[in-house]
Amino acid sequence: MTETIHNPTDPIADLSKSPLPTGKTLKMRQSLPFQFTRFLSFNGRIMRMVVKGHH
Amino acid sequence: MAEVVILGAGVSGHTAALHLRRLLGREHTVTVVSPNSQWNWIPSNIWVGVGEMDKKHVVFPLAPVYARKGIGFRQAKAVAIRPNGDLVNSRGAVDIEFTNAEKAGTTERLRYDYLINATGPRLRFEATQGMGPGGFTESVCTADHAVEANHKLRAVIEVLKTGTPQTLVVGMGHGTCTCEGAAFEYVFNVDHELREAGVRDLARVVYLTNEAALGDFGVDGMVFDQQGFQTTSELWTGSLFRERGVEAILGAHVSKVEEGLIHYETLDGSTHTIEFDFAMLIPPFGGVPLKAYDADDNDITAEIFAPSGFMKVDADYTVKPYEQWRAEDWPTTYAAPGYDNLWAVGIAFAPPHQISRPRHTANGTLVAPSPPRTGMPSGVMGKTVALTIADRIKHGANSPAHTASMARMGAACVASAGAGLTRGSAAAMTMLPVVPDYQRYSTGRDERETRGELGLHGHWVKLMLHYLFIYKAKARPGWQLIPE
């Protein structure tokens, strides 16, 4: 995570309650075998969308 | 013999032209009018804007494709529509003005039997003083803008390498902008490039948006089913901003840009300024300046077009509060009221209202993300109208119109968060329908099909779509098998 330097006068959104991904999640996001399965899954979803929703 | 004219050669117009040519015999003509000589796969401009892709990989010349397919092409801009013809001829006509070097400025009145307006957006940089390539901020809305943005970004990275801190602001240049997804993509691609260059720790990266909440994307946000729990695109997006250390300023209307300084107002009515060394701000969109005249040359522009310049179609334009907006308000056939041979698709049609809840600042300034109607929905609309026209030419004028409401159709949105075959990532989202239908679904959308996921696979999907859609747009063998 990058350390950010806030200008105190800027209305920066408070993201301190946003969940940070765990180390495992970050690793899985870049894991080639796992991401290949997600790639196939997402393409399946797009095709379902084409079949169900394009009318 | 029927003559079909299509104004615009973006995703919607080009898709319509290719399908019409495929569906109609050669005795019928299909003519495209576009002021641009090149087709541009705009979603990949993001990568041009950070130097990950050359301009030549996102554009190609239209004329050879149209010549090969037997589609007429005028490199010209439409200036007026005459849906009832003129005193000489009652057939509809469109007045065009050539933009290519050989015939620049010359005009032609082009007759049509069927007309599709797919003119896309006018980039309204002038809406905010000092914004845009002619001012002090960059853009990625065209390939040339993106090239320039990359030059400026590289200069900032060089300064960072000397150890001098820099502030980079990416976002929306007006309270009524659309295409928040593009700014979202660009900010995370910039973040990725800064990390790759080893200078991220010296850079302050700020996302300045008109969205009232992160993850709104101009579609009122999304609710996902994640491991048995409902989660929101706001929470999911917030996580990415926190993880990457990108600061977010929400609900902002940018009022003015000076050299190195952005003036903006937030929903609570307070006004602020932020200094920048590099800024990329998306402009608000408007319809292209098209006039309309009746057969007696009376100006009927206000009858055909909404004040925004977008063309009115079969939507319910009754002004009503957000709580009364319904999925049924959205158009299904894209036909202009009162005309059975005139349609508007893609960005060119006037939406009945926003999708995201509009808000006013305490000072009364409108902050209302406009509805996105690009990409997948745009292509579907183009094809739908092409099918309607082909049916009417082949089977008679009474053939029913094909339909494709944004309140029924789904869309995939792949927002790049960094390029690279093994180090890239993207937020890959699907939503069904695009316009939420709270009467049909408790969360507005089908939770089984509305999902979001971050990871390397998203980058692969975006790259795959880049090559697939350029292949399709070039009308290579089997192009029609690639869905819109």
C-alpha cells in the first residue's frame, strides 16, 4: 500500500473503512493458473449476457 | 432499390453499416458519412495515453474497408437533416460538408430512404474554462489526445525521477460528465506506470469525480453477490483506491482550470482548488451540432433534438423525480417520434434521464453523471436498427421494429488498472441490465449476472476485446460471428 500525503484543505474521501485485500487475495489476483480459470469464467458470463440480454 | 445513410462511423454506426451491407442485396446502397477518415477503438486509447500502445494499433483507415465491402463513404460532417425532404423532392435528405483535404468545405445534399444518426459525442471542452488540449488539461477521448497525454505524463515521470514530488489529477471536468469508467481506468493505469517507473512514492495521485460515491460509474453503482453477501461496487472500488493509495474527491463539479490549478465545487457547496502538475479531465458530451428543417425550410431542430443536441427517440421524456424513473422510460426501437425511417443510436440518442441519481450542490450547481451508452450497448443498438431497416426493405414497411432496451440488455465493462501480460490487472464487471429495474429486481439488477472481479484475467479480457473488435470492425472473415 502506498503512503498518501493529504492536503488538509482537500475534501478527500475517507477510505479508511474500505477493506484491504489480504496477501492471499493479492497473490491470487496475479496467479497465472487461477487467473486463467477466471478468464474462462468471465468469457462465459459475457456470452451468457449476449444470449440473455441482447434483445 | 433503397438508399440507407448512416451518420457516424463509431461503434454504433459502423456496426449498423456492416450488418446492413451483409443483410441487403447489392441493389440497395449503404452510405456512411463520417468526418473522420479513421476508425478508432476508443477503449484502448487509455493504453495509448500511458504509452503502453501506439496510436497505430487503435486506429485504421475506413475507406479501404468500405471499398472492400461495397459501402459508400463520404468523409464529411452532417450539418442538417431534412426528414420531409425539400421543395424539390419529398424524399428525406441530409446536408453534408466534406472534411477531407480534396473537397474540404464543399457541400452535398444526400437523399435517403432510411437514416441512422450515430454521430457520437461532441467533446464539450468549452463547458469548463481552461479545460482540454487547447487549455491546461489532457484528454484520452481521441487517439491524438491520448498521444499528447502520454507525452505530458512522460515529462512528469522524468521530473519525478529527479526526486521532485508531482501531483497528478485524473477525473471528470464538469458536474454533468459521463464515461467515469474511462477516468477510473486512466487513473489506475497512471498509478501502474508510476510504479513501473519506480517513482510512485513521490507522486500524489488524485481522482476527481462527479460521482457522489466511488463505483457509481454513472449507472448508480452496482450490488454484487459475493460469497453469499451483498456487496456494493462502492465498497469494492474503495478497496482498490485504498490499496493503490489513490486519493478520491467525490461529487465534484470542476468550474475552471488555470495553469496548474483546478477550481471545483463539492456537493456541500464548498469551493476548493487543487494544484496539479499533470491533469487528465474528461469533458462533458453534447450532441453534434445538427440542424433539422421541414420541407418548407422551417427550422424544426427543437422538435427533433433535445436541448443537449441529442436526438429524441421512442423514450418517455416526461420530466419526473428520480423516485419515479422506470425502466420503461428507456427507448426500445430508437426511432424518432413521427418518422418511420429515422433512428438515433449510441451516444446520439437523447436518454430520458440519467441512470445515476442527479444531485445539486448547496449552491444549486447540478452534479449529475450522465448515462454511459457506449461500447457493448452501442453496438447492440446499431445492429438492432440495422435488422429493423433490413426487414422493412425486404419484407415491407410494416415489418415490426427490432428492440434493444438498455433496461433489458446487459453489458460487460472491463476497466484496465494496469497493462502487462503477467503484471497487468483490470476490474472486470458485468451488469444486467445496464439501466437498473427496481420493479423487477430488488437491487435493480440480476444478482447472478451482475458481478465484479479484479485481477490479471481482466487485463487479458480487455486485450482480447481489443483484438476481437478491431478484427470485427475491419470486417475480416467471420466478423459477424463476434457478438456486439
